[in-house]
Amino acid sequence: MENSEKTEVVLLACGSFNPITNMHLRLFELAKDYMNGTGKYKVIKGIISPVGDAYKKKGLISACHRVIMAELATKNSKWIEVDTWESLQKEWTETAKVLRHHQEKLEASICDPQQNSPVLEKPGRKRKWAEQKQDFSEKKSQEQTKTKGVPKVKLLCGADFLESFGVPNLWKSEDITKILGDHGLICITRAGNDAQKFIYESDVLWEHQNNIHLVNEWITNDISSTKIRRALRRGQSIRYLVPDLVQEYIEKHNLYSSESEERNVGVVLAPLQRNTTEVKA
């Protein structure tokens, strides 16, 4: 199948990234290999979208630090970038809305050939655009829309994220439907993780199973942000678990400690608080 017949895909990962780890970056590579390997898709970009402070998760440090660490982690990546829109929202923003924001942003860039391509843009870096003639740009834009259409933004996650759909009041059913129906999900699973069974046991997941891509992680990697924070609290090394620049930043600013882990203790997680309130109303 030629590139012109493949659906272009943008991978979007939402989460705390508290801190970002090598495992987070591996998710993108695994998903890209899988999607490109199907012969139906072409992954053109990856986006890391750290959640805002209003999420109120226990131990969640300032979004400013988490965004900077994510930018340091992707500094040398040619295709993964960090987007700050979600982190800058004053209130917690539902994942479905974040997906819609990025999809609409892509659609706007396709409709307006004057805009710079979101596929190649790297935030905070000098854009390296060679000037092209207007007629060529318009022709290319028209051909791209005709053959491939607008790139599709799909949510990238781990198996624990998928299973969180089953937690009462954590997700609105209509949001799950929007995520799966309008966008799609690429879930990285591990051997022994029964994601397929979880999909079978959920009516809404089963209905949209064709838009859920399960990717096996054969080279297992058990790194997690929780374990990184625990090691830091105990004065243990985290080298080779996070990118070197991230480790240096954490040490320079002394980001994680017993005190930071107590942040938001006793505070109800934003989605639980909002969804529970709406149910009662």
C-alpha cells in the first residue's frame, strides 16, 4: 500500500508524567512500529500532553516542572513533541476534549495552507521551512486532503489506562464513547495482561473494539513514575530509568521528596469530584 493510501496518525499521550520516564517514550516507539507495520497507517507525529495541576492527583508536582522535564526528554526526538495546552488550563480538562482540541487544530492547519504543518513543528525551536511557491502548496494540500484526508489523532496509553474505564465515576460513558468512536485507542499491553478480556467484559469497549489497537510489549519494561518517585525519596539512583537531562533537572530542583508526595493528600481527584457531583445533581 502506497503512502498516499495510508491513514496518517498522530499519537497523543495524556497523563501526569510525574516524572516522565524512558517507559513513556518507549510507548511511542512501540505504537509507531505497530501502526506502521499494519500497512494501513503512517504515524507522522507523537504528542505528550501533561495534565494540569487542577487534576489534584496525590504527589503531583507543578505542571511547569513536568512540562520542562517532558521537553528535555524529547529534545532529541525527530517526531515526538510536548504540547502545553492541557497543562495551562485553569480547570481539569477531560481527555475527550484534549483529543478534540488536537484534532480540530490539525483540521484547521489542513484547511489553511498558509499555516505551518503541525507534523513538522517543534515547540520552542526555530522552524526550518524552505519557502515554497503558493501554487505548489495549494496543490499539495488539495492532494493530501483527497488521498489521505486529515490525520487522525489517536490516544496512546498503557493497559492500566484502559482498565481505568471500569472505575466508577472516573469516566463519563459519553466521553469513553467519544474517545473510542471519534478517535481510537492504541494500548500497549504486557504478557499476562488480559486487556482483551477486559474489552470483552465491557459493552462500550466491545462495541468499539475495531478502533482499539492492542500492542504487545514483548521486551518488558516495568519502569513507572511511582517507582521513580519512591527511589528518589529513598535517595536511590534513577539513572538509566529516565533520560539523563531529566535526572539532572530533578536533582537540580530537588523535585521529589516525602513532602512533595503529600501534595493533594485528602483531596478528591478532579474527575471523581466532577462526575460524582454531576451524578448527584
